[in-house]
Amino acid sequence: MASSLKSATFLIESRLAEAASGDADALYELGVAYSTGTHGLEVDLVEAHKWFNLAALNGSRRGQECRAEISEEMTAREIAEAQRQARAWLSETTIRRAA
């Protein structure tokens, strides 16, 4: 269990750094991790939708497809929350890059 938690932490930390620079593959991989529960993560469709949405915004066709797929399993409220979180992420990373 501890090693899978370390694996998840490493995955998230390494991918977040790449995602902050707009790396569509890193954004997509975060979406996959949260949608499937890999690397010891809990399945979280709101979080997955957020990352797939951000990947799609950065040109990932796979991100668009996966976002559409998981949207079918989500409520309108969950989708709205995922979109809100994606906007917040964009605002935060834009501010950090500008600083």
C-alpha cells in the first residue's frame, strides 16, 4: 500500500509540473489516472473530467474523446464542478507563469 501511494504521489507530482506548462499528454495522463484509479488513486470522475478538459483545450483529441465518454456517467452538477475546477487551474497556472 505504501509503495502504491508513493507511486501515485510521484505520478501526480511529475505530471502536474508538466501539465502546468500546458503539456497535453501530461494533462491526458492525469485524466486517465483519475478515471481508472491507476497508481493507487481513487476513481474521481470530476477530477478526471477536469484533466481531460484541459488536455482537450491543449489540442488532445484523446482528451476530447475521454471527456465525452465520462460525461455520460456524470451528472450536470458534476460536469459543472469539473469545468469550474478546470477554469481555476487555468487561472492559477497563468498567474504562476506570468510571475
